[in-house]
Amino acid sequence: MLMKRTQLYIDPQSYNLALQAASFENTTISDIFRKAVRHYSKSQPKPKNSLIEIAKLAKTFKWPKNTPKDLSYNLDHYLYGTPKKPLPKKWTHS
């Protein structure tokens, strides 16, 4: 397994506890810290993917019947009255 070298600043009590655990398990202090980090991360709630959550929310939104289909593409036109941009050919239905 590829390892990343780092340094930790810990108080003497935590160091002594890690040293005792490493001695008891016949392993290294580094291994004790790796196990502790993995154990801690398993107990934490997993972060949600914000974009997926927004997409789920958007599916529940009821758009008004007269909402333009090109609203996001021609937002400046609908907000400020600028000329409409022609839709790219890949967006138009033939």
C-alpha cells in the first residue's frame, strides 16, 4: 500500500496511549493512528453529494405552464430584455 508521510503534534498522554497500544498489539504507532482514523471515519455520517440533492429537489419543483424551455440559456433576455440568443443546433428538434 502506498503511504503518505506526515507529522502529528500530539500531547504526551496521547503519545503514551498510542505507544502502549502499539506495544500491546505488536505493531507501530503509525498503524495505531491509521486504525484510529479509519475507526473514526466509519462513525461519521457520510457527506451528501450536493449536486445530486439539488437535482432531486428540482424534480419535485412544479414549473408554471408558461415557463420558457430556453429559460436558463436566455436568462438575460427574460431578466433584462436583451436580444434572445439563437439555440445551438444540437438543442433544436428537427
